[in-house]
Amino acid sequence: MSTQTVTIARLGAQGHGIAHGEDGPIYVPFALPGETVAIARTGAQGTVMSTATVSPERVEPICRHFGPDSDACGGCSLQHLADAPYHAFKRQLVVDALKSKGLTPEVKDLVTAAPGERRRVVFSARTTEKGLLLGFNRGETHQIFSVVECPITSPGIVSRLDVIRQAATALANGADAFRLTVLETLTGLDLSAEGLKPLSESQRRKVTETILKLKGIARLSVNGEILIELQKPMLNFGGVQVFPPPGGFTQASREAEEAMAAIVIGHLGKAKRVADLFAGSGTFALRIAAKARVHAVEGDEKAMAALDHAARHAQGLKPVTVERRDLYRRPLMAQELKVFDAVVFDPPRAGAEVQVKELVRSGVKKIAAVSCNPLTLARDLSILVEAGYRITSVTPIDQFLWTPHVEAVALLEK
């Protein structure tokens, strides 16, 4: 380790300040462009020891857990940056990813997020000699710190941290850490624990008795098995009631979800037959079905069942068909896609390269691509553009406030 003084030149893709050293870039978390800082350096990493010049774009973080201290949360990296440069940074992540593939379409202003919108969070939990730790990991470590506030998270979750902690305490059956996903639904909190050893019968009874005494919990599942369900957790996708599976994928923010859905549906226009690929539990499919026939394809059996149940019990929808299919191993082929007027796809972070190669052979007229990874989105879009598609717009959406992650919706026409 050495100490030196550096000037931060720019922000990197992870939200860290980057200084130019004689032997290459130096990454300095919590430092901003234009700041001169004294750092303790280990390799290419620097830790701020003191700041000589403070950026005018620096603001006071609103969370006590944010910062360079050893007790800091590793979730947020940009609470100290003012809104305007922060929004520009998020938008630029998408611009730069597209440029890396030679794409220069219109990239709209960031659809911004506000504190308190995050309805789904993943806590880490572990039993210690001093009791249960429930919180998030410290930056770039597996060390858990106990969270007492989280301004990005819904008040409906934060106000029940004590209830969540009691549930996690009852669940803990060893010294190993486990994950507890908490989803705020219209009927209460949906808790899903993963990484626990199998519970004994006595542990099951203890957990059940604990949950029955707590308020605001709709369901608790362990390693995918429902342990107790007091009410079915319910979400609303465009007026359609959906009962998501335990631990199933849901958009982290309802506001971001609605913004994405509005963009997608606006693009589809008068399309009569739409394919929704990587459909999940129906985030887009059930909204689209208000105006068009939908074929929803998803690899996860439980998510597909939730979508099918919702569609069958909703009033006023156009026909919705569902198909369970691993689109990485068995994409919809060009011939199968030709019957659709439009296609929507929202894959995991790995993107949809194999499926996109079939899309280009299908000639489908309109495509809406939704992604949480600008780099794989850029790769997929470049394949479509090379095949004659035109990107009409790209909209970045700040679903993950104060992190270096950004969602994006790209619209294309043949």
C-alpha cells in the first residue's frame, strides 16, 4: 500500500472516480470528477483519506449507511452526486454501450427514479454470537452490516424491518449466510429465503408460529417451497391481478415497470398479434392483451403458470397463449415468428443473441427490446440493425437508484 495525491478525471462505469496514474487508471470510490484527493493505494484501487478540492457537484448523501467507512453499505455508489450530473451519467452509460457497437440512435433523457420506489430487495442474513445480522453486504465483500434504514426502498418494507428481522431469526438454522428476498405486494410482504439448510419439523413449526404472530406478511417460502401462505401475494399488471411464484422475478420498481410498459405498448400501435419473449409472470403480456392477441414464452415453469392463471381469470383481454420454452437453447424460429406483427423481448442480463438471430430472419415489422444490461442490449441491437432494422428510440430508465445499473427500452422497425 502507498499514499499519493491524485485528481479525479471522470466517473467510471461502476460509479467510481478514475484518476490517471503513471501506470494506468486508478479507481477511487466516492470521489468525483475535479476533486483532488489523498488516497491510500493498493494496486489500481484507491481509498480516499482526505479531500483537498471538493467538486461543486457533490451533495450530502441522505443515507447514514453510505460512504467510504468500513461500515458502509455496498448497494449505492452515487448518493454523493447531484441530480443533474447523476442523470447524465446514467444516460451516458447507455450511449457509450451503443457506441461500442457503432450505434448512434436517439437516446432520450433518463426516466428518473425517486427514493422509496424499490418494492423488491434482497437482504443477506446470518446468525452471530451477538444475534442475527440482517442487511446488505459491505462494498466488494461478503461482510453483512445490519441495516436500519434504506431510502431507496419502499416505506412498506423499511417500516417492517423489525418484522422481517424476526422472521429471519426464526429461519436461521446455522452459521452460514442466507438470502431473504422481500417483495412488497398489494396483500402484504412476500418473503422468500434461499440458501438455508433443510428445516426440521420442529423448525418448521417454530417458523410458522412466528409468522402467525407477525403483521404484514402474506407468504413465506424456503428454497422455493411455500412454508406458510396467509394471503396470496398479489401484483397488478395493467389492471390484471397476478399471483407471483415464490422468489420469482419481478421488476424492482412499480414506477419503472409502468414507464417501460407505456413505452412498449405505445410502440406496438395497432399490432394484432404480438409475441412476448422471456415473458416472466406477464409484466408486458397481460398489458398488451388489452388490445392484441399475445403469445407469451417463458422458461420458468412457475412464472408461466402465474401468467396463465392471471390471463384465464381476467376479464376483457384478447386471447393469451403461453408456452414454456428455454429460449437460449430453443429460440422461437423465424418461421414461427412470421405470424406476429410485433415482438417484445426482455431477457436476463446475458441478453438474447440466439433469439435475435432468428428474429432477423423472420422479418417481423416491430420490435421492442427491454434490457437491464446496456452492453448485451447493444450487441443484440447491432445484429438487428445490420439486418435492416432501424432503431427509432432508446429510453434509459433509472430502476436502480444511485447504483451504476440502468434499464433501457429500445424500439425498432423493419
